[in-house]
Amino acid sequence: MKKSICMICIALLLLSTAMVFSAGAAEARKSELRISSYMSDEAPKAVFEELVAEFERQNPDISVIVDTIAHEQFKTIIGSLLTSRNAPDVMTWFSGYRMQAFAKRGLLEPVGDVFPGGDFEAEFPAAFRGASSYDGEVYFVPQSWYWWAMYYNKQVFDEHGLEPPTTWDEFLNVCQVLKDGGVAPIAIGARDTWTAGGWFDYMNSAVNGGEFHQRLVSGEVPYTDPKVKESFSYLADLAERGYFMPNATAYSWQEAATQLFNGQAGMYLMGQFLHDVAPEDMKEHIDFFQFPIVGDVTEYSVDTPTDGFIMPKNAQNKEAAKKFMAFLAAAEAQQAFCEPLGRLAANVNVPVPNPQAQKGLDMVEGATFAMQFYDRDAPEEMAQRGMNTIVDILMEPHRMEALLAELDRERERIYAEEDF
């Protein structure tokens, strides 16, 4: 009897051991997908995590590992990630020049076959193809896009009897009323120099038109051109009048946003993602208006950056990466990401998520020219030097002429080295 019990115990032990090894083997057979993401702000990070979890539910044979890197750090190390022999399988990135520069260097894998039927236009606007491609190949899966505009604190405006301005003279009046009332008219977190890029995009296109601005960021126009100096003179004038918040270079963009939310500042030229960091009780009190019209020109341009995903040429698991990118391209996944964040999905089959997004879409559709953003439309080194110069002019407007002359010398050198 004891021998029988012993044999039964041994059999059960062997069975359980076999089951453990079997489960372990099944787990080991899981395909691993590694993603590097710059979605470090709390709201988009949480939404993306839910999206990844849904992909894993639909693909139980794939285990996803997401490495989230602070946004500004991500931009400085992406080159190293792409050239690594052990590159991530999928990475977040930007469309347009910043993606195309990597494709040109042979660092990206084409992804044109991840779209339904291999047709990009079946899911995305034909206008997006150019910014998602290089040399005829698609290398970028667009996920969301958003608008930049002049955001303002409605409570502050109501307190000072102000209405959103539409012309430059009205804008200057709003700034003066706020300044006289002890409120910084314009918030800007210039420690993140890209925040100044938005000011240059809007100011130069408002003064000289979107096509001229595009020629400038393409290197065809010198920064010492009288038209460029004219647009910078408007920014220098704002600085000389004391309309930008004090000590702007000490603040990140999120820290400057806090001044808008708590009423220390009245306005902030920023992208729609400003709402990601707004306190819940303040979201309804933050609205936006179109960048003011300068002079008699009624046409206007808008910044509409597009975010999405790329696959490194050195990706280790391209099969799983393509499955994930196909998943991200689908309307269901794009709606799941964009709806809670209030952004516009790149996929044409996703409805506009809320009235504010509809307002943003209407503003974009009424524009005559759309820009990606200064640091996405220009070569990386040119953009960085340009944004540093813009910040310097805002901090020291009296040095504008000398700073632009120095910047143009850099333009000549950088574009001479570019072969794009």
C-alpha cells in the first residue's frame, strides 16, 4: 500500500514538473518585441501602455517590452539607438525631414507593406505620404497629429475683460492690459528651446507667408534677408515691451504651463498636448485662438506636427514589429490612443474626438499652408542653432542683427554639408 502511494506521489510530481517545464517552454517560445518610446508625459504614456496591453491580448505569442525615455533625452540618443546592432524593433518618432534624414542614411526599414492591402492611402490622407516617405518608400506609420495655437486662460481673460484677439494690434493690446494687471502676458518655457521654434514658425509665416518660410527652413533664404529681419523684429518688439514671462530660460515647457494654469500668465503659444499636463479642474478653463493676423493679410499658416512610428534597419524582430505597426495603423487602435488625449488621428476613418479637436481641425483646414514644425522641417543641427538664436533674441532683443548674421554663417556651412 505504501509502495502504491509512493508511486502515485512520484507520478504526480513528474506530471507537475512536466507541466512547469511545458509552461516554461511555452513562455520561452514567446516572441519578444522591444519598443523605445518618448511618450514620457503621464497621460500619453498611460494610454500607450493600454494600447500595448491590447496588442498583447490579441497576440499572446508576443511579449512587448517598452522602454520609455524622457522626450528631450530621446531626441539626443535616437541616432545611437538606430545605429546599435541591438536596435529596438519599433520606435516613436516624427514625420517629415527628421524621419527622412535617417531613411537617407539607410537606418530605417521600409514599412509600406504593413498597411491594409499595402495601400497607404486606404487609411491615411494622400497628403501624409510625402512626410511619411523617402525616395518612394514609406518608412513611417502616422498615429496622431495636432495643432499649435495661442492657448489662453479664460478665467484670466474674463477677470481683465478681454476677448481673444484676431489682429496683431489687438494682440498687443491684450498683452498690455495683462501686463498692467500684474499678469505675465506670454508664458514660454525657453529652457526647452523648441518652444521658441513655434514662435518663429508663426511669426515668419504671418509676416512673409508659408511658402517663404518653407524656403527659409530649406536653406534657400538667408537669415539676414530683410523679410526675415522684419519677422524677427516683431519678436524682438514683444521682448522689449516685457511681454514674455520673466526668467523664461529657467523653465521647462511644463513648468511654464503651470504659470498659465494658475493665472500667473495669460497666454502660451503651444501644441495641443498642453492639455496632457493641465490639471483636471483647469482643462475647461484653457482654450485657444488662431495666431493673430499681421497687417492686411487674411491667409494664415499653421503648425501641424505628425507623430508616429519607425522601424530601425537593425531591428531584431521585424516580423513582430510589422504586426505591431499594422495594429497601430488600424482605425481602432488610433481611436483608442487619440480619443482620451483629444488629438486628431492620422487614420481617416477615426472620428474627431471632441469639440475642441473639431475647432482645431477647422482652423487647420482654413489655413493656406501647413508646417510640421521648425525643428522637424530643418536639418537637426540647423534647427538647434536656429532655436538657440531665437531664444537669445527673445532674451537680448538688442542683439538681433548680430545674432542673425552669426546664424546665417551657420546656415551656409550646414546646408553646404547637406546633400538631401
